Amino acid sequence: MMDGASSKVPHQRLILAVLLAAAFIARFGVRVAFGEDYFWQDSYAIYYDLAENVISGKGFCFETTCAWLPPLYPLFLTLSVLAGKNYLLVVVPQALMGSGTALCAFLMGRHIFNASTGILACGITAIYPYYVMHDTALQETGMVTFCTVLSVWLLLRASRHKRNGDWFLAGLAFGSIALVRASVAPAAGVALLWVAIWGVQGNAWARLRKCMILLLALMVMLGPWLIRTYRLTGAVMLNSQNGQALWTGNNAETFSHYPDESIDLSRDEAWSKLTPADQAELERLADNEIATSNWFGHRALEFIGANPWVVLQGAVRKLEAGFSWRLNPLREPLAQAAYSIAYVPVAMLGIIGMFLARRKCAVVLVGMLFLAFICVTAVFWAHTSHRSYLDVYWIIFAASIMEKLWSHLMLLRSTLAKRFRYVHNNSGIRVDA
């Protein structure tokens, strides 16, 4: 089980408060500096459109499409809609979520290693350029990062304290992830598998009992949405994008623009090359989002079956894009440089840190989250933004390496100072204390 040593850091609470305040100020300051016009222009407007539909009484629907997006982020945006499109009601809460991510980095670092590692992880997360810029954008990236790292910490905490309420709370948190971004829903399966094998001490019954508590909490969180989608579409699902997403990542035009440009351009390219018969069929299915999703899914599976080697090569290219040291879609040089300078050392040190701490159960959990992302990306597709919710774990393990190096340096400095004093004292040279 996890040891979670917690070496005391002088003025720990003050340092933590300063770092969390800095995280908030950095995110809020950057967004205000870029201005409100940039906020609305450089955004995923579809989320806000859905929030407006909710407030206007149309529900989570775009005309006849009622399961296109999970509900949690559009529901969050309704506060801004009710206030007359006030962008600060998006920016301020999301900046707080970004600070929450930094706090969870501290809690996880302290839990797995020690308080010094936690403080360092919190500091790095607070100023991590990608998070500083994107945590307050009109997109769900900051929310899914916060929900995921909070869920992981709650699960680790439950594994240590063994209280039923902690397990239930962790399950609720993992359920919230799927309601923010459906592609991260496999994290819930990761949690259940980890609890069944690594997360609980005791016999099989004890493991099963904790899994059942976790599963119950997941159903409490996800159940209302799944019931709604079933009633409206006839299918139990988080969203109706899976078929089109699979086809977008597995057709002859997938790499016509992606990854250097948006995958949407590749999708549009493939769409333009559909035969008149295909377009007519899609027009016929336009009012049935499940049938439309199934049509695209069937076409994707046909392409995969007919071109296995091409698909395998494509999976490698998708993973390269997801873990790339360059932003994709490509951005301006300054943004590229800021991303690379921060991401590359964090990723390299993070991988080393995970390897050195590989015997800890927490590393298994984090490693399984990475594996889930790899599987989803290889089958579907990903840009670097889709992987960014995992960067906080690399930050934590990178911080553990940095803390160890700093401790060794301080020990070496102390040893050399003692030797210096000893040599000079034995040489008859007075050395003041």
C-alpha cells in the first residue's frame, strides 16, 4: 500500500496559499490581458450554444440531436448565459478550478512521496504554461483536468483510510469525468480495475465490496444522464459522437490535414468525398442521431477491416500527435516554444519518476490512466490538448525527482562543509561557527 511519507515543510500552509493564489492570478491575468473579444473568438462555441439552448427551454439538444455532448460543462456555462453572456462568470470559476488542480497536485505529491514534493508539484502546476493559458478558455479542458486529478486523489485517499464514504465520494468524482468529456470515461473502468486488484487490502470479499460501493456511486452520478439519453434516443450512451469520431480517425482522408492542422479539416475533406448515394443516405438519417452514428461507425469498421496495415501505421501517428513535443494543430512560434520548454522536461522527468516509483500502487493507477488514453487515441485520434489532462501526473513525478536531487545536493553541501571545517580545525586554523 502507499506509504505517503509527509516530511514537514516550514511555513507549509503559507507557501501553499501563496502558490494557489499565484495560480489563480496567473490564469485570470492572462485571460484578462487577452481580452473578452479573444475569449469568445478563440473558443468552442458549441458548448455555449448548448448552454443557451438549456436556458431557452430546448434542453441539451440541437434540434433533433439530443446526446451530442455530455452535460456538465454546458450546464456550468448556464451561469454566464443567465448573466447576459458575462465572460467573467466563465473565467473566474475556471481559474479557481485551475488552482484546484494545483492543490490536488500538492495533495497527491504529499500522499505518494512527501510534503516537499507536493509543494514543488503545486508550484510547477501553478505556472505550467499550457494550463495557465487554457484553464480559462471556453472549453472543457480545465474542468476535465481538475475532475480527473481530484478523482485520482480521492481514490488514493480512500485506499488509505478505508472508509466507505471515501470510496463513494471517489466514485462520484470519477462519474463526473465522463459527464465532462466522454473520451475520458474509461477512467471509471480504470478505477474499478485498480480497486479490484491493487487498491484494497484483504480478501476477495473486501475488494468486491469496495468495487460495489464505487460502482454504486458511478451509477448515482451517471444514471440520470444515461436514462435521459435512452428515453430520447433509444440507446444507453454518454454521447452520440462515437461513430463519427471513429470514422473521422479511420478513413482515407484522416491525415490529409491532421495532425498539423485540425482534425476537423480532415473530417470535412472526407465528407466532401462521400458519394452522392452516401450523402443521400445521411440526409435520410439526419433526424436519427443513433442511426447516423451507427452508419459512420460501420464505415469506419469497413475501412479498418480493409486496410489493417494503414490503420496500424495511423495509430502510431495518432499517438505521436497526442504525445508530441509540438502543439497540434500548430500554433504561432511563441506558443510552440512555451509549450515545448515546459512539456519536454516535465514529460522526461515524469517518466523517470514513474519508473523509479513503480512499486507504489499509485503509479499503477496513473499508468493505467495513461494506458487508457493510449488505447482511445490509437483507435480514435487525439491532439495534444486531449492529452493535457495527464500532464499534471508527470508534473508530480517530475517533482519527486527534483526533490530527491535537491535533497542530495543539500546533503552533499552539508558533508563538504563539515569536511572543510574539520580540515581547517586540524590544521590549526580557527573556523568560526
